Amino acid sequence: DVSSTVTTYSLGPVVTIPAFNPTAFTSLAQPGNIYNGDYKLNSSQNANFTLGDSAHPRIIIINGNLILNSSSKITYTGYGAILVNGNVSCSSSANIINQSLIGGSLGLYVTGNFNLLSNCEIDANILVEGSFASSVSSVIIKGSLIANNNISFVSSVHIYYKPSVVSITQLFWSTSTRPSDVRYYLE
């Protein structure tokens, strides 16, 4: 039986994650793109971000926690990054969705921990300085996931790998210090 010998996931090599301080990049954010305090969406509340193009990504800084409560949603079009100087918490059925017709990419960089509950979908390249944990079931990540501490999946998690966009990562790291993706993939 071939199916019993097929690996369904694989871990890449251990990588050193460079220190990341969102407040060091406030000069990259336009006025109105810096939020001091928690950015919170209540149940079934939506927010839409129109980001930049691939040559001029939009930077959004949250100096606090990003909290997406049950069935809330952030949608975005274009290219950019959300820098969270705190934790990210996504309750049941909370989503971050790319609505770009062509392209579009979001870097989601978090200095704290990232917690997901069931039925969440995140379209982003995620870098977490703390731990990443998903509990219950049915989590979808379309992008990549790097965590400095632990990555914990309790149940059904699907990661559809999309590489980070260089025009976004080069704003924060030189080529030699840019984090490499750690991939979970089907063989």
C-alpha cells in the first residue's frame, strides 16, 4: 500500500528569524496607516484595505493587537504589509482575504503570538516572532508561515504555499537577512 509510505508534510531547515520592530518602519507608512491601540473587528464586521501596487506596497502599522472576532473579515486588493506590534487573534470564521483580480499579496508580520480558531482563512505570508497556534479545525493559509517559537496545529490545516513578494520583504530586510520560508507541502 503506497499511501501508507507517502509523507503528507515536511519541515524545512531551521532558519534564523531576524528581529523585527514595526515602530522602526513608521516612516514607510502614510498618514492614517498607523493605528495606536488594538485594531478590533467585532462579530460579522468587515474592513477593506486598498493596498499599493507591486512597486509601491502600502504599509499599515498596528501598535496593539489585531483582533478579528467571529465571522469578521479583512479584505484587501493590491500589495502591502500589515505590521502588528502585538498579538493576532482570529475567532471562528474570521478571514483575511485577497480580492485582487490579478496578483496581490499581503505580508502579515507579528511581534507577539498568532492564534486561529476554526473555519479561518488567511491569505498572507505570515511571520510571527512568538508562536502560531490553530485550534479546532478547518484552517486555510494561502501564503507561507514562519514562526520563531512554536507552530501548533490541532486538526485540519491546509497551507497553499505562495512565496513572499520581494517588493514587500525588501522594505524590511536586505537580501542577506530576509527570512526564508519554512514550508509544509505535499510530496
